Amino acid sequence: MAQEEYPDAAGASQPAESPAARSIKKSGVLWGELAIKSWLASCSFISIVTTAAIVILLLSETLNFFENVSPGEFFFGTTWTPLFEPSSFGVLPLVWGTLIVTIGAALIAIPTGLASAIYLSEYASDRMRSTIKPVLELLAGIPTVVYGYFALTFVTPVLRNVFPDIQVFNALSAAIVVGIMVLPMVATMSDNALRAVPISLRQGAYALGATSYEVTTRVVVPAGLSGVMASFLLAISRAIGETMAVTLAAGQTPNMSLSMFESIQTMTSYIVQVSLGDTPSGGVAYQTLFAVATLLFAITLVINIISQMILNRFREVYE
Amino acid sequence: MPLTTEQESRHLEKRHRKARFFAIFCAAITWSSVLLLAVLLYQVSIEGFRWLDWQFISSFPSRFPERAGIKSALVGTIWLISLVALISIPVGVSTALYLEEFAGKGKISKIIEVNVANLAGVPSIVYGILGLAIFVRFFALERSLISGALTMSLLILPVIIIASREAIKTVPQGIRNAAYSLGATKWQTTWAHVLPASFPGIMTGVILALSRSIGETAPLIMIGAMTFVAFLPEGPMDSFTAMPIQIYNWVSRPQEEFHELAAAGIIVLLAVLLAMNATAIFIRNRTERRMK
């Protein structure tokens, strides 16, 4: 117990001690207290330092990059060939690749995730729920490289049977596995949001003669909408930042094709490609790493902030 | 125009049919995602099980699939996770204690709170770039275990902080007041009462965070964990490989045998993760029962 280390805490049992000695010991405790508090405070500043380091690093290297390449070319160029001659630094193909994988993943994860959340919160018995929720959490905990394996050895072969002209590396397969990957997140977060809707709202609607479908779609989901929307946005932000599954499944071909049957390259898989190769540090090709990462960081940050704003601003507070 | 009774009952019938259909639809969707997990696990196990033997666990990677194993990756992952735990648990729990017990509700704690929430959403590959620039290059730690561990610690810190804070929040204020009334200082109260009371919750969060760091691949690729390591690391400054890196390497090769090796590696990885998750769930259930 702490009393043994700090005898003055049990001061009454030591009458022999003079008041002066006690106050010296007391100040020793306070100094210790202060030291511990400073240690705890400095630990919590690590998170601030991390953020500062990320922002400063990304911005400074990106500014260096923009000394070599004009921002106009970077943001509006439609050819991305930074690693070989003639080099061209239009980032749009990478953004496009990220976009179609994300849209595809969202089209899979959002409806199925919401339907699962509705089942869990509105229809499932407690026993069902306590079976399914851990399974969903388990799905959410599977490393992304495993989903990459799943894409290459399972999803793509199935797709090739259905669509014979699909490439070995293709955006569709990546979108499907990323969708599966973020589905549990949508389901569990939306489930939490729907369960926070008070039972009295449901009972009110049932009392007016509504069916379970009407109660769910017109009362429960609208009431929990802020949490549901936030889960969608976080899932989208995770899909954008997803790296390994996309790198393995979608290939390394930056292009702006509308077809999901072709190989594409996302922002994240470009970063992996550069770091796996032996690009010398300091050159323009190395700087592209930071320019692309800054863009990625900015996009996900904006989405995360919007989702937090939705949660804070539109949260319905029920007494 | 008023509806006849027959029309009304048909309308009602239709609404109820819609409701039934919707319920079945939602259940089907949910169960199919559970089924998907089963398919995934089945697929992995039939592919990989044949390769999974002692030889696989105890061999170094090789160009020849039949001689290849996961030894260096397994040892690398154990090293990495131990270092990450040593770094991230004290820092993460300290931060949570500071925010909940010491910082008050002022501006600084609000800033740190928002900051941690945003850090939790930063893509893992961005942490990889940070680790590459700061630890590998700037501090010249090279492509070593310690670079990987520091990078991974930064990555999971927000998770540990958020989970620990939630756990600390559940400690009733009465416990603190009782300690204060006996003359305990703030730290004595925190150390002797708040921390033990929130310990199970903190442990659950820590285990889940560590299991996330076992599976993370992208940051390790960024800081340059090697894909072909035929030796075991002996200290934090040695270069290393880890299980997800080895799996990535095998998956990205064209030969079928290597895909099956990857499946065997995935079985080992998932077994480790499952064991950690089960521990976390066990701790959670036990404390839930005790709280009641």
C-alpha cells in the first residue's frame, strides 16, 4: 500500500515526529507528486508532437516537391509516371484509382452494414446478438494482408469465371474485399447508434399501428442517423487509407479507366511501390512519396473531422 | 374516397408482408457476412493446412517452397510486439491517466483529446512514412526492430489512450473521494485505487491494440522490414521481418505453392490473433460479471 512509502499519510500514529520533519517529508511527497504529474503530462504531449511531426514533415517535403513540379501539373495532370522517363506528375490517376475502389467498397459495405446493424439492434434476440457481434469484431480484426490474400486467391478467380475478360489485377476485386473489410465497422458502429435510440420512440410508433419495417425506417434509423452517418464516413476514410489488400488485388497501373475490370493504382499502393523499390532518397521521385501522402492525409483528415462534426452537432440527446 | 374493408385489409396485409420480408432480408444479409468469415477461414485452412508442420514453424524462408518456413518472421513479430508493449503501454496509460485525473477540463486537455481522436484516423501508411523519415533517417536507427517498434507504438497509442480513458471513466467518483478523505494525495489515489479498479478495462484495450499491431503490414514495409531474412534478430538494433510481411511476400509471388505457404502463415497469424482476442473477451466478461 502507498502508506508504507509515504509515512506521513499515517501521521497520527507517529507522534514522535516533529512538525518540521513532517513538513519536510510532506514537501517531499509534493515534489514526487509534481514529478509524476510532469511525467504524465509529457506522455500526453507525445500525441501532440506526433501530429506536429506528421504535419511538418509532410508539408515541408511537399513544398520541396512543389519547387520541382508545379502544383497545377500535380493536381490536374492526368498522367502519373514519376519513376521513369519521360516523367510526369499528374496525381489524378492515383486519386481516381482510390476513388473507384472506395466507391465500390462503400456500395458493398454501407447497405449490408446498415442492414446488419438493423438486424442486430431491431430483430436479433440477445443470444443471436451475442453470437454475431463477436464474429463481426473478429472480422474487423483480421489483418488487411489476409484480405489481400483472399482477393487474389478467392475473389479474383471467381470473378474470372463470371467475367472472362477481367484482368488478374483489377479494381473490382479490390473494391469487394475492402468492402468486406469495412463492413463490420459500419455494422457495429451503426448498431451502437441504433441501440441508443430510446425504446419509447419505438413503442410510440407501434402504438400508432406501424409495422416493424415502418418503425425501423421512419423512426429508429432517422433518430440514430448521426451515428449511422458517422460510421459510413469512418468506413469511407478507412477504405481510402487501406493499403495492403488494394496493393495486392488492384495492381500497380495508374490509369483513369472507367472499367473496374482493369488494373489500377491507388495513392496508398503507389507509396508501397516506391518504398519497396530502391528509389534514392532526396530525388524528385522520393519527394512524390510525401506529396501523395500529404494528399492522402488531408483527404482522410477532412472526412474524419466531418464525421466528428456530425456526431457532435447532430447528436440527438435523449434523457 | 374511403377504402372498403376488403381494400383496407389487403393494404394491411401488404404492409405486414413488407415488414416480414424486410426482417428476413436483414437477417439474411447479416448471416451471409458471418458465412463469409466461415468461407474465408475454410479457404485459408484447406490451402494452408497441408504445409503447417513443425518444419514450417522452425525453418527460415527459402526459394524452395518445401523448405521455406516462418521462423524468422515469427521471432521478429515476438520481438516487435514485446518492444511495442514496453513503449506504448506506459506512455498510453500515462496519457489516459493525465487526461482523466490530472488535466482537468481545460483547453489543453480538450486539444489533446481532439488530437488523439484525429490521430486514430490517420491511415497506417502515413505512420510508416513518419517512421521512415524520423526514426530510420533522422535518428539514424536504420531499418531496425526499434524503428519498427517506435513507429508501431505511435500507431497504436491513440487506440490505447482512448480505451484506457473509457476504462478510467467507469471508476466511480466515490472511490476517489474515499481516498482523498483519508488524506491520500492525487497520485496515491490514482495509483492505489483508480488504476487497479480500471485495470481490466485497460488490459482489454491494450490487448486489442497490440493485436492490431501484429497484423499491420504497411508501416513495416515503409520503414523497410526486410522480406527475406535468414537469421534471427538478437537485439533491438537488428534488422528483422515480421509475419504479415512474410505473408505479403508469399502472396505477391506468382507460384501456387507460395500462395499455400501464405495460407499456412495466415493460419499461424490468425491463431495468435484469436488467442489474444479471446484473452481480451475473457477479461471483459469476467469484469462485467464482477461489476454486477
